[in-house]
Amino acid sequence: MSKLLVLETPTQESIKVRAITYQNYATPFALKTLYIPIANKESIVTPTEVLVKVMTTSVNPVDCILKNFSNNYFGPKFKIPGGDFAGIVVKAGSESGYKEGDKIYGDCLSLNKRGSFSDSIIFEPKKAFVCEKIPDGMPFEEAGSLACVSNTAFESLRKYNGNLYGKNVLVLGAGTSVGFFTVQFAKYYFNAKNVVATCSSKSSFKTTKAGADLTIDYTKSEVSKLEALLEFVKIHGFFDIIVDCVRDESVISNFPNLLQKGKDGGIFTQITGSYTLDYKNIHLYNMIPSWRYLYNKWKYQLGFSDYPIVATWTERDEEYGAAIEKLWKENKLDIVIDSSYNAYKDFNEAFEKVATCTAKGKVILNWNNPE
Ligand SMILES: NC(=O)c1ccc[n+]([C@@H]2O[C@H](COP(=O)([O-])OP(=O)(O)OC[C@H]3O[C@@H](n4cnc5c(N)ncnc54)[C@H](OP(=O)(O)O)[C@@H]3O)[C@@H](O)[C@H]2O)c1
């Protein structure tokens, strides 16, 4: 039997879990008892797997997007959403890299198959997007909220080909969780000289606290945003990297006034995501890169533009876990939790908050509550 499946009835070689599930885009989320196939009754896991008692998970836009696009033809009948988790290793395979009792966090998103939103998970750490030991003293709530957004933030800055020390970084959409971590990594890990961030006035305080030297309110007008950016460049020089977390492509036509040329290291990177942040009403075409993005990307590739454009997403990265640990130990990692919900009862509220893009930080599902 495929290890990717979840079962509705127990078998000799399965464990029982309580999980948040859905069947397709039209069915509501529901808490269900399901059964996960195991390697065998003695070891439970294969040498490369771990069984984890989940303490917290967090909801990401991708969880809402995958549900919107799901149908009855791909994946198991009852799909378990989720990627982000934090928990305790209960069984560890000999080649998994972990031992029983380890506290770990990560992103084990499995497209349309079996995600992290259940009280126990079995997965292969070496194949997960992210799997790391929780830094000493970090609460489960914070650890469970980290992987997807902070890893994507880290990867966005890793797209810069060189050392960001002393450079200028622009983060478009710093009010998003990805943008918030991008600001922190840029300032405190990569030691950029100036970090400029666009966000609403509501997110300005937390963004400044996270290390932004200048925040620009994108809600005022395109013109005032551009004027503020040009004013910055006049005083401090071009941006070396622009990280776009919200598909704010208005800057593309102004690259010559804002961005260092590619030959001098300049780069524009866009977080792969949707055009609309209304994840309840998302369509496939919202996910397709814009014509402006593609045209300018190809123009550079064909040698007709000076400004490289690349996409960023969550990726395995050996340096990421150490970067998180370093910032945490230095007391420079700010993790903003918007809200924490009982995973067994209040999951609909949690999804609603993320789907409507109204969260001001991470939305947590707590699995350590009584049902
Ligand atoms: N491909 C990947 O691997 C990957 C991984 C993670 C995330 N993503 C994508 O990255 C994007 C951000 O995800 P997230 O979880 O970080 O988002 P999030 O935390 O849910 O973002 C919410 C925030 O977005 C800001 N916002 C809303 N509309 C905006 C607009 N028009 N312009 C600028 N900011 C706006 C708001 O802050 P203000 O107060 O500033 O308005 C709001 O608080 C999503 O599209 C997601 O799908 C992709």
C-alpha cells in the first residue's frame, strides 16, 4: 500500500490519528479519525522516517490555495492539509537523522497528499522542505509557525549572488510574514546596510522593530511610493536586491532608476504566489506569472535588459536552520503570532483568517489542547 495514503478504517499496520481533512475544493474542512500506514508493528517507521507527536502547526496561504484547486481524482479521498509543524519525535528511523525525544520543526507539505494538520505525522525528514531541531528555549507555538515563511524569506535573499553586507535591500509587502522575515534576515543575518520596506501603516511598527530602516506606506498611492523610493536611491544609491512578496510589479518599469544592474549584482526576486491575496476566491489564472514579469525575465535572458528577474519558493537549504538558530540565540528573531486556535475545534476560524488575508502575523493550530 502506498505510504502516501490515509486510511478510513484501521489495519494491523496503521496508527490512528485525529486530523483536519477535506475531500475536494467544495467540501468543508472537518476533523476526522483516520489511519496512517506504518512500516510494521515493531519499528512503526522505516529507517528514513520519523513519527512525530505534533504540538503546533500553522496555516499558510498555500494550504488554502491547494484546497481550492483540489478534486476527487488526485490524492487520497480524505486529504490532510498543512506543511508547517513543531513537535516531538516519538519514533526515529536509524537513518532519519533524529532520535526519540528530539524537538523538531519544519515544513513537510505534500502536495495534495498527507500534510501536517494531524496530532501525529510520519514523514521522511530528509525529503521535507524543512526539518530542523527547535532552538533551545523556543516555544512550540513559535517553532510551528516558522518554516514555510521564514525559509522562503531566507531563500529570497540567497538569490543575491554575493555578500549582502553593506548593501541596499527593498522588500515589497513587508507586512506579509514572508516579508517580515526577509527584513530580519536582511538586516541581522546578511548585515545589509539599508533595508527599505513597503507595508501599511498598521504593519509599520513591527517592520521597523524587525530592522527596517525606512517603511513606505503602499496604501497611500503608487506615485507617493515611487517618489519615496527614488528619494532613497538619490541619497543611498541603487537597491542591490528587490524582494517582491506580493507581486507588486509596479517597480519593474522603474528598474533603471531603482535597481543596480545585473552585471553589478542587482536582482529582482518574486515570491511564487498568487496575484490576489483573497485566497478564498482564487483561480488558476491568479497563479500564472504576469506577462510583465515573463516579458522582462526573458528580455534579460536574451540580453535585451540589464535587470535579472527570478522566482523564489521554499527550498531545502543546509544553512537555513543555523541562520534561524543564530538569530534566536542573539535575541534578534521576532516571531509575530496573530492568533492561536484549538486545532480540534476552531480550525475553520484559523483558515478563514488566512484565506481572507486579515492576519497580522502567523495563525497557529494548537494540537496540545484537549478535544
Ligand atoms: N512559493 C512559496 O514557497 C511560498 C511560501 C510562502 C508564501 N508564499 C506566498 O507569499 C505570499 C505572502 O504569504 P504570507 O503567508 O507571508 O502572507 P500573510 O502573512 O498572510 O500576509 C498578510 C499581510 O499581507 C499584507 N498585504 C495584503 N495585501 C497587500 C498588498 N496589496 N500589498 C502589500 N501587502 C499586502 C498585509 O499587511 P499590511 O499591513 O502591510 O497591509 C497583511 O497583513 C503569498 O502569496 C503566499 O502564497 C509562497
